[in-house]
Amino acid sequence: MPEKLKKQFIAYRNIVKSDSPLYHFISNELINDEVFLLRLKPYVSDVGFIPMFFAATLKCLYENDNALRKYYLNFTEHPKAPSDKLLILFKVFVYEHFDSIMLDVRRFDLKKNIVERSSVLVPIFTEIIKSSGKTNFNVIELGTRAGLLLNYDWYGYTFNKSIRVGDPDTFNIKVHIDHYDDLSSLEPIVHPIRKIGITRNKMDITVDEEHYWLLSLYYPEEQKRRKYYNKARKVFLEHPVEIFEGDEISLLKEHIAQLPDDEPIIIFHMHVTKHWSDEKKQSLLSLIQQYAIDKEIYHVHHQIFNSDIYLDSFIDGQLRREKLAHFNLNQLKIDWLYNQPIVF
């Protein structure tokens, strides 16, 4: 019995118990299947293998019709209850498509595109536009991946159950915000002149294979996030965004230089810098400050210092740093912190 892999399945089983009863059941049943675990063992590279394996299996299920679909909320509103029959179907399906599944485990990653993050951009960009006094602005996102947050201006939102912003009749992200003084100022949303996405690893959601991978990163039970993603993809197909792939710092330098000096630039990123080195973070901050001498730049950053969201603006080239908000993504709750003291 490959004990290390068994322990990883046990740990994963415990992690997903409340979020995904389906994956919990399958993991629990596979723990003592020595033959199956030995088949997987040569492909295990790190602790991320098991969620990658489940995602790759689900992606394959999107691409191949099979009776196994009857147990997944991805394919039916009334899935069958987990059973021994499910486990048989699951293992047969994995063995049948093993090479394809393991290829996806090796070439993709676990970075989710969570569309609901766009809701925090609405009050932030509203404050920036009020501060600037200009509505002809450009937006650059670092770590954009599939470009879904850049289309924040085409989505709909309801703040605090009463303030409707954008187009909530067709796409409604419901969010709560505390300590924001003037909710009426959130409407109407101002559209940027140009949107630019920069990422090290682009996902092209116009391609079915990459679209299915992003869908498969959600647990089968995450119906709401999957619904938001599918609606955001539809918006993207109608309003495509420019996405450039490569080194983030080099590409940012190139695109800032190309944008007009008389149009404000908002540079933002959510979560992507969390695992950057301190040296790379400092290179980013230095680059932005360098260009802010001649251009009106606003830098909205998250996970450079901590999990709060900050705004760096520049007056005559001098940095002004303000704490904007804390965003609880799981609860879709924004705690507005604008004008509060910064303490690191």
C-alpha cells in the first residue's frame, strides 16, 4: 500500500467533507484500494496532485459522455446519491482515460478564476474616478489569466440588497459592503477606454479545452461560482479583452509606456502577488513609481503586504498609500476601510 498517497487522500477527504460530499465519498472509498493507488503513485509530484486529479477527471467527463455524469451536479440538477456503483463507474472511467487525465494533471494548475472578485472593483474604481475627476481611463490587470475581472463593467451587482449596479437583471452578483458612505455613487459604472490583461500563464476561454479546465476547478457542488463563470465567459465572447502572456514586470513596462500621458491608468491585481518574492514585489512598486512621474497612475494592490486591498496614488510623483478595503470572498462581504490609518 502506498502509505504516503493514502495519507494525502485522507487529508483531502477531510478538507472537502463540507464543500464537496461527492469528492469526500470518492476519496474515502479510494483510501483502501491498493491497486488504484499504485496506479496513481508514479504521477504524484506534490500535495496538489489529488485536487488536480479530481479536476482533470471532471474535465475529461465534460469531454466524454458517460454514465458517471449522473452523479455530478455539473451535468444534472438531481444527481444520484454516492454509492458502490458510483465508485465502479469512476474507476472504470479513470482507467479508460488515464493517459489524458494524467497529461492534464501535468500541464494545468489549480488557479481558479472567481468572477465574484469583480464586485470589490466597483467601489474602488468609483473612488478613483471621483479623485481623478476624469472618466477617460485605462485599466491594466496583472495576473489576469482569463480576463474575467477586466469585464467587471459589463456585469451586474446588488449591494446591500438594495443598490442595483450595472446589469443585475441578466448577471447579478450580490454583495454586502460596510462603511461605504454613498452607495448611490456606484451607479452608473464607467467603462474604461482600454483594458489590458497581463499574465504569466494565459487561459484562453474561447478554446473548449481550457474553458473546461477552468470549469473543473470548482467542486461539483459549487453551482453559484460555476454559474457566474459561465455568464462571465459569455460576456467575454461578446466583449473580448486583450491578454498578453509573459513576464509581468516586462510587459507592464511596455504597456504603460504605450498608453497616452493624458489618460489615467489603473493598475490592479487580486491575489496574484501573494507568492511573489520580495524582490519582484519591489520591482513592481519601483516601476510604477517611475512612470508615475509623467503619468497619472493608480495602483490597486492585494497581497503585497497583507490580505487588505490598498491604493497607491501619486501627487507630483510622490507616493500616497491608502488602505481601501478588506474583502471576504466566501461571504461576498466588503469592509470599506478608506481613510483608515495604515498599520503594517
